[in-house]
Amino acid sequence: MGSVSKESGLDLRGLAVPVYGPSLLFGLGKGAMLPVIPLSARDLGASVALAALMVMVINVGSLLFNVPSSVITARYGERHAIVGASGVGVVASVLCLAAPNLAVYAAGAFLMGVCGSVFMLARQTYLTEAVAPRYRARALSTLGGVQRVGVFAGPFVGAAAMELWHLRGAYAVSAVAMLLAGAVGATMKDLPANQAVQSATHEPTVRGIFADHRRVFLTVGVGVLLVAAVRASRQAVIPLWAEHIGLSAQTASIIYGIAGGIDMLVFYPAGKVMDVRGRRWVTVPSMLVMASALLVMPLTGGAVMLTVVASVLGFGNGIGSGMVMTLGADFSPDVGRPQFLGIWRELSDLGQTLGPALLSAVTAAIALSAGILAAGVVGLAAAAVMWRSVPPRTRGHTTSPGSGLGVATDRGETVRPRDA
């Protein structure tokens, strides 16, 4: 990935462990916990429907805490935010491990969402400041990719621990991983003070940042919401369609795992393409590939064809690794960056909630195949929005500061992708 900005005085090799290490560990802890959430809820007396909804409690925690996360990160700094979030993650894991009833368990799941919100926002803000703009997409794609590796490995580590401690083993793995993530994150170097922030005449607020940049949020931000909706839907469609065509749970898991493996393999090349060719070269193809796979999936009738289509779906998702974070970093201002990224994550989390809701609603009203087709149409819409709203080239490569690739705000300013 080369270098980082000379102004920061940081070496990328010095960032690898303190920044990417916590991402891997956080993903590992979350991956260990996710598969057993419905099972634990059932053990505590939840119905099947309520146990399934318990997974959404994590998303709700993240959705409700994105804006407070931006305030925390702006006030205390990225390093302290990451250490604090890791502590919350440990508490959340212990609550889930020792929960005597469903209410306490739900509180633990909610806190895990809060932890994830602060964690992701702080790391994205830190890398945006620390890494040279010409390497930004690779840095953020790697951030997303490393966490996916952790989420992929987490269930296997959790399964090994469950051999000793039943379901509690998964939460023990999560607690240890969160604790280690905080310890590694504490070694991050504080960034030099941002001169623009120091010279700002007023403290940025979430409301003010939204007002200044609402045109960005209503264009590229809408694309981000649609992207998140498609990505969240893909997690459900593979096992649901596998069951629909009569495949066993074990076969469905293998197909899901193959798709996840392909997803993990392509994050760094995709980041390089974004840095060298421009963001649109990845954002649009990623959505077109995922949309095509979803539109074709209802035509599959066996394990082989479903594996092929699921692999294409995984490839489309993998090449888009980090693109939402990269676009957020590109458009974020120097002053008020944490607040901007908090709103950005709010749009992404809203999409993650709405995507499965749309799939469920269309499936209930018509059929599963119609629900999957609806998700594919959302993917096509996301591609169209990204094509129209994302600049074809990033300013740091082939255009000058006066190139006009910016988006005018409602206060008469011009906000350009920060790639110079």
C-alpha cells in the first residue's frame, strides 16, 4: 500500500497492528457470537420468531448510536474511543454469557451494536486522517476485508470453544477477542492536530454538518443506503433459497462459506482499482454483479448452480469492500469529520435494516423468489445512483483542485472528494 501522508509522520507498517489488529479481533469476536444468538435466545425461552429478531437487536444498537459515536470520537479522539468501545464489547459478551433471562440477554446484544458503532466510526476516522489520499481506498478496503476475515474465522473458533463450555464458549471467545482488541488499539499513535480543526471558529454539530452537506447525503448517501440494503439481503437469500429448493442445512452452510471465502479474497485488488482508476470503477460494477446474481438466483434448482450464483454474489460484494467507508472519507470535511461519518454510517445501518425488511415483506406478500428479485432491483437502483452521483475520477489522480468535481452545499460552499 505504499506510504501514508508525510504530514502525519506515520509509517503504514506502524499502522498495521494497532489499526488492523483490532479490526481482525473485533470481527473474530462478533463472528463467534452471531451464529449462536438465536440458539441462546431459545434457551432463555424465546419463540422462534423472537429468537430470529434478536439478531436485529445488534443492528438497532448500532443504528441508534451512530450519531452519539461521532460525538464521542470527536471529543475523546479515535484511540480512546476504540479502547472504550472494546470495553463495552467485553461487558456485552459477559452479559450474553451470564444472562439469566431474555431481557438481560437483549441488553448484551444491544451493547454489542453500540460497541460496533463506536469501533467502526473511530477506525474509519483515524485511517482517513492518517493515510495519504492516494492510498485511501486500499487502506479502507483492507480495513473492511480484515474484519470480514475475522467474522469468517469467528464461528470456527467459537465452535471449538463450545466443545468445552457449550454456548457459553462462543461468548467467552467474544469477550477475550474484545479485550485483546482494546489492548492492541491502545497502542495506536495519536495523530498530529488538524490545523483546519484548530483554526475553526465554532464547534461543529451533527445538525450543522447535515445542513451543510445534505445534498451529498441525498445523492451519494442514498446510494450508500441502497448498497447496504442489497448487502444485508444477500446474507439471508442464500440459506433461504437453499432450503426452498430442498437442500440440507449442511449444504446451505457450505455454499454460504464458499461465497464468503470468495468475498474475502478480492478486497485489496478492489481498493487498488478505486485508488488508481476512480471510485466509480468499483461502486457500479459491484452493484451490477450483485444485482445480476440476485436476479438469476430464483432460476437455480440445485446445489451446483446455487453455488455458482452465490459465488458471483460473494465476488460482487467482495470487490465493493470498503467502498462505503471510502466514499464517506472522500466527501467528509476536515472540520466535523466524525459527525459527517456518523451520519454516513446512519444511512448505511438504515439500509441494512430496510433490506431484509423489504425481502421479508415481499416474500410474505408474494413469494420468496419475488423477494429475491426485489433485492436484485434494489441493486440495479444502487448501481444507477452510484453511476450518477460518484465522480468518474478522484481528484488526487487526474484532476486539479479546481476541477469542479465537487457538490455544492446549501450554504453556497463547494464540497469535493478529499483526494488531494
